[in-house]
Amino acid sequence: MDLVTEITILVLAVFVGFEVISKVPTTLHTPLMSQTNAIHGIVLLGGLIVVGYSEDFLGQLIGFIAIVFGTINIVGGFMVTDRMLEMFGPKKKKPEPAAEEPKATDSTEAGS
């Protein structure tokens, strides 16, 4: 394929991806994040395969970059998913401050 065709495919993929993601209801964002983590696991596996089979420096560099970015996305995605799932769990009660004893004032001492 020539460069113009590849750029056209990239631009169309960006537009289609944006349209698909923007139409997802908010209740489905957590499952979508989990699926994205699974997809980045495949990216990580692909990067490992590229590094293992590549004999030139450029292939190893591209594979290493894929491994780094895939790992960052997986860890970050699981952190965000965990925070989103905490919203659905039971609420943590804040400890109530201890009630202070009323202090004696001049008016109460005067009556004694």
C-alpha cells in the first residue's frame, strides 16, 4: 500500500473509533474499559513477539515501544476501572467527631 492509502485508513479509523466511543452510554464505560485492557494485552503480546523475532534494531525498538505503551495502558486502565467500580460498592462511613462536653459559662456558675 502507498502512504496516502495508509493515512486515509488511519484517519477513517480515528473518526469511526471516536463515533463509536462517543455513542456508548455512561453505564457501559466500566465494561468498555475492561475490554480495552484486554485489547492492550493483545498489543503487549504482539510487542513481545515482534521483539523476539526481529533481527534488526528498528523492529526491536518498535516492539519495545509497543510493550511499554501497552503496559502503561493496561496498568492505567485497571486503576481507572478499579476506581469506577468503587463507586458501585457500599459507601464508607466517615468517623464522626466525638461530641465535646459543654463548657461552664459565667451564667451557670453564678447560680451556684
